[in-house]
Amino acid sequence: MKYEILEIGDKKLPLRFGFNALRKYSLKTGATMNDLNKLSTGQVTFNDAFTLIYCGIEDGHRASKQSFKMSLDDVTDLFDGNIDC
């Protein structure tokens, strides 16, 4: 499976935004298909944005066959001081 590498500070994390990541995002947030359309317009909360990033990183790890042991808080904390990534 293909995936990208997201660099946040000194961390390099596999990232994949396929249907599985969107499915997991939907499970975690209760988002519907119509809610997913809001992602392209920027009408999302910070929690929604970071949950989506989390799901993309989680699925990137699955695609790259790496174990994933970070929490949503861990992923969000990576952005402190690294907002320009």
C-alpha cells in the first residue's frame, strides 16, 4: 500500500488518507458522509482536524506495516512548537 511521510519536528510518520482512515475517523467522531464534505471547506473543529490527522497516521502505520502506539494526545502534542509542518 502507498503512503506518504509526514514530518513533524524530528519525527517522520507514515501517513495515509484512504477509505480506511476515513472510516476510522467516522467511527471516532460519528461523522456522516455529509460531514466529510465539510473537511474540504475548513468547517471543522480543532478536535476534528487532529482526529483526522491521527487516523491518517494510524492508517499510515498499518500501510507501512509498523506498530502504532500513540494516543490522540500524543499526536496532537507533536504539533506544539511545530505548527509549520
